[in-house]
Amino acid sequence: MPEKIHIEITEQKLNIAAAHEFVTDPAHGAIDSFVGVVRDFNMGKPVEGVSYDVFDELAEKILQTLCEDTMKKWEGKLNIYISHFKGRLDVGGVSVIIAVSSPHRAESFDACRHLIEELKHQVPIWKQEHYTDHDSEWVKGHALCAHG
């Protein structure tokens, strides 16, 4: 079975079962996944929710390239599923799911970790935290452009 890639930016609830179902392969003995959820405290403030804003077309293009590069880097058969939420989530809401399957566990662990770290550094997704005191703040992340 050839490698598979699934990428989506969605306003629908994310589903870990769908991620695992997509990457399941009879030749793969390992599935590794990362599930990001909204936590209730950050930067010294109690959080009630987070809004995610995404440049969809660019994010999907970067994610596709990231997945293709990851497959090349591990030189093995990988199946990759990435889904990121767009919109507002309350504490406990699932913001991102990454699932990777491979014939052996080392590749799936390493590739999954690589994908979430690179997603955080490369993909144009911004988050605005909403605090219990009704204040909000855009969380610093990567910059699309570097200004000298």
C-alpha cells in the first residue's frame, strides 16, 4: 500500500479515531499520535479559551510540503494525518491532531514529534488566548517575515 497523507484545516470538531483509522495499515506495526488541547493557564493567567486564525491555503501548502519532506527524511513507509482546528475553542478543546503510522515504532515516534515541532515553526496559524478576566492576547509565535 502506498504512503498516504491527509491534511485539513477545519472548523469542525477534531476526531482522533478518524486520524488513527486513516493511518492504519496492515504493514505498519506502530501508530503514534499527538493531540494538542487548550490548557487552562498560560503566561501567568487563567485561560477560558483560544481562537485560532489560519491562512488556509498557505497552511495547507506548507503542511503538504512538510509531510512530503518528512516521508523523504525517514526513507520509510509512513502514513500521516494532520488536522488543525480554526476558530474558537474552550479549555479542553482539541486544537491539533497528528497521527503517523510506520512499520516500526521509532520512525512513527520521531516523525510525529518532527511534524508538530515544524508545524509550530512554519505554518501560518495564530492563536489568541482569552482570559477569565475578559482580556485577550495574541500569543507570540513564528514570524512569516524576518525584519532586520
